[in-house]
Amino acid sequence: MRRRRVNALQALARRFKDASPRERVGLAFIAALVALALASSTFDWAMRARIAAGEAASSRAQIAAVQERIGLASFQEEVALAAGKAWRSSVVDASEPLARVQATTALESLAAGAGLANVNVEAVTGGDATPRARVGIIGLTLRADFNWAGYLAFLRALGASDLSFVVDSIEVSGDLGSGQSLAMSAHVPFIREAPP
């Protein structure tokens, strides 16, 4: 194989010697273009490698900083406090049907305690929910007689509630003479507690 390469180089050198000066210039120009293309390609590869190395070093530094922060007691305390807050603001139960009952009872108590009359709360069953998901939401629909004092007190009670009720929509219908009714859609976070 090495002998073939030597023979090929010798044949190429012979042809170059036999070529006219004009052909030699053309061949030298082509060789210069090939060398330039190879140099450009090598430079481009080196630049990309340098950028990739810089990004890798930056990623390593970020990972090291995160790992260092995770080890800090203050960070662990922040995570524990945030988890406790999420736990307290959610309906927690091992059974989703029981969690729906808890959510409807809590919202109904807030509305009745605020002075709304004829309060009726129903849990909305979602067909797209994952059956055994650990975290989800419980949709609720509230209907009641509307009065401004009770409505404003109810909004204050929602804001002060330990459970994190999120109001999706509110609709007031009817007229002042025959009475108005309130319809509200809301949801609350749900955490499925692992059975003992």
C-alpha cells in the first residue's frame, strides 16, 4: 500500500514536471485553494470546539453552584417551607372523591359564612385527569343568591383562606327587582396523599 502511494506521488510529480508553466500556475492555484479550504475548515472546527468547551465549563460551574446551594441548610429550609406552604394550601387526601367533598364543603362554608344565601357547591369531574396523579386540581362550581355585602365578604374570605382557591370566572345574572344570582367557577390544588 505504501509502495502504491509512493508510485502515485512520483507519477503526480512527473506530470507536474511535464506540465507547461501555465498549467503549473493553475495547479498551484488549485492547491492553494484546497489548502485555504482546509485551513478555513480547521479554523471553524477549532472555534466551534472552543465555544463548546466554554459552554461545558459554564454548565459545570452552574451545576457545581446548584449542588453547593442544595447542600446549604438555609436552602433546605426554604424548600421545606415552600413544600409546607403548598401542602397547607392544597386539599390533601388519599382519595380524590373525599378530597372533592372536602373542597366543596370548604368553599360552601366560606360562602355561607360570608353571608351568601342558598349556597350550592358542586365539584366538576374532569374527564382528562390522570387517575392516579399525585398532584392535580379540583374544579368547583358555586351558585348562590347575590348581594353586594355578602359577595365582597366572600371575596375577602377567599383571600384569607388557607386553601388556595383560584377563581376562574364569575357571573351575576338577574335584575335587582326579582333578585340576582351568582355563579362562580373556581379550582383548588389537590395532593394525593400516599396511603399509610
